[in-house]
Amino acid sequence: MNKFVKSLALGLAVACSVNFASQAAEDTKETGLSSAPTMQTENFDDATLEKFTVAMNAVSDVADKYQSEISGDETPEKMQQIQQAAQTEMVSEIEKTGLEVQTYTTIAQLVQTDEKLRSRVLDIAKEKNSES
């Protein structure tokens, strides 16, 4: 359970940077302005939230991996390379679950403020952990 709470906190922090990276990529593809549809909590079924918990754990593992590569004396350019590599791998891990990065980010942001959704995610994670 502690790993899940750590993953949740890390996943929320990473979601912002992953969303920024994916949004920047989308902005370069599109010439017009676009706004992502706002998703409501009730739109997320248990299968989607289960994918989210799997993705969040994978994102946490990637973050841990890259964090261990940082010694503290990297140049800004090297840090940027590490961050870009981590973000690319995180996006890949999210997409492997079948979720879109935007959906992952939306859920991660809503979990911060929506107690009901947070409770559902925690319940699904507990269920998943008890199965393994």
C-alpha cells in the first residue's frame, strides 16, 4: 500500500510534466487552438481506473529508475536529456496500458481534488494488489 501512495503522489507530479510534453507535441501538429474535453468522474469505469493504477505504477518505476541515474552534478543539458528520456518512457508506459496520456493526466488531476474518485482508485489498487 505504501508503494501505491508513493506512486500516486509521484504519478500526480509526473502527470503535469507528461501532459506538458504531450501537449507541446500536439501543439506543433495543430495550427488551430484546441481544448481537450473536460471529463467528469462518472465517465471513468473501473476498467479505465484499473488501467490508470497500472500506468501510475509503471510511471513511478520509470521515475525511480531515472532518479537513480541523477548524481547531482549534471549539466543543465544533461538534466534536460534525462528528463526527456524519462518523459518519453513514461508516455510509452501509459500508452501500453491502453490509456491516452490525456486521460491519464485528467484522472491524475481529478484524484487530487475528487475524494470519491480517489477512493475508487485506492479501492481498485487494493483489489489489484490482493490479487497478486
